[in-house]
Amino acid sequence: MRWLHRLPLPTLCAVCRTWGRSAVCPDCCGQYARLLPRCPQCALPLAPGLALCIRCTEAGPGPLTQCVARVSYEWPWVDLVAQFKFRSQPAWGHALAQLMLQNPQAHDLLTQADGLIPIPLSPARQAERGFNQAWELAHALQRASGLPALPAALLHRDTRQVQHELGRAARLAHAQQAFAVNPSQRSALAGQHWVLVDDVLTTGATLQAAARHLLDAGAVRVSALVFARTPAPQPVIDADQAQTLLNRLD
């Protein structure tokens, strides 16, 4: 009976609650985790025929060479990521990393990389949560890929502001000030291609700031691999604009 411990245990799909062998069943993955063409620079869904999204075309190259996301940050992934980081369920790191590895672009990126660096939490947030969700993802990716990981390469200073409460410009300034390269890790960073790992990409301010610090420390290339990408904000239409659009449809 020793072989029993090697069999995958049945589990309930976290989305549809049917019994299966994975945290999210294949049917739910097929429905909610379809692979989409995404901008290689910011990971937003890409319109057919475009190599870059309009925003990245206008902005030009940034510190990140490439950014790969697995899903859009929508239901059911919003709920599952919340379970992962806010309800003390670090085991979700393995399940989400396995989903990330289903993306051929993620596989190609890891094949080209020299190592993984998780986005750090501030000491206060780390103490409050008890773990860093980015490191749980990076650790699972490390086990699957065999790449080295440097969980202490970046330091996150304690700040009074909460990143997700800031606008885009404020996020960029705040993130640049919040991160620093660990002096003891600087020599290991030089001349290498590092992949930053995080759970959710919102505006990109955090990843861009971290990438700039790594490049300044001597990294030759910095890319990013995230589980979810927040959809682009929809333009706000006031009453007059809405009426104009309705008149055109009449």
C-alpha cells in the first residue's frame, strides 16, 4: 500500500466546487483562464495585428524587457488571490504557479532567464501577513524550473503610504523610493537576466521601479512574470458624451 501516498488526492475545484485533482479544474481553467494575446511590455490584452499596445507604443521602451501575465485580474481570480494573500493560505502559491507555467510565454521566459527575484513586502506588511505571496510564487517557479532565486535581492522600506491607494504618478514616485538593492546581493545581480515575480500587476509602477534598481545594480536585463494583470481602466463618459453617442446610434 506504499503506492497510495503517490496518488493525487481528490479536491474540490475552488471555482465550481466539483471534485477533481487540481485546485482549479480543467473546465474552469478553460473558461476563465484562456490564454490571450498580450502586450509583451505591459501584459495588457493586445488587439489583433498589434505588436505593442497603444500605451506602450506611445511611451517607448521601459526598464522591463518583457512582462508576462497568465490571467486578467477578474472573477474568479480576484477571489482566489485574496484567499492566497489575505486569508493566510500560502499553499495557493503552488497552484497559481502551476497555472502560470501553462503559458508558453512563461516557459520561454524562464528558459532564457538566469534567476528569479520576488517583489518584497515591507517589513510591517510581512509581519502582518506572515509570508510574502511573491516569494511563494517564485519558490514554486524555482522548484519547477531549476532556476536560482534571490528572495533578499531587493529591500522594501517601510513607508506610511499604501501603494494601491495612490494614483499612477504617485505610485511611480512612491515605488522608486520604497525599493533598494540589498548591498550583500549586488555582486550576484551583475551581468544576469533576472525575472521579477509578483501576484498582480496593476499600473506597473512596482515592477518598473524594481527593474530600474536591478539595472542600476548591473543586471543586463530584467523581465517580469505575474499571475494576474489588472484590466486597463475604462474611460469615464459624462452625460453629454453619452447622449452624443446615443444620438449617433439613432
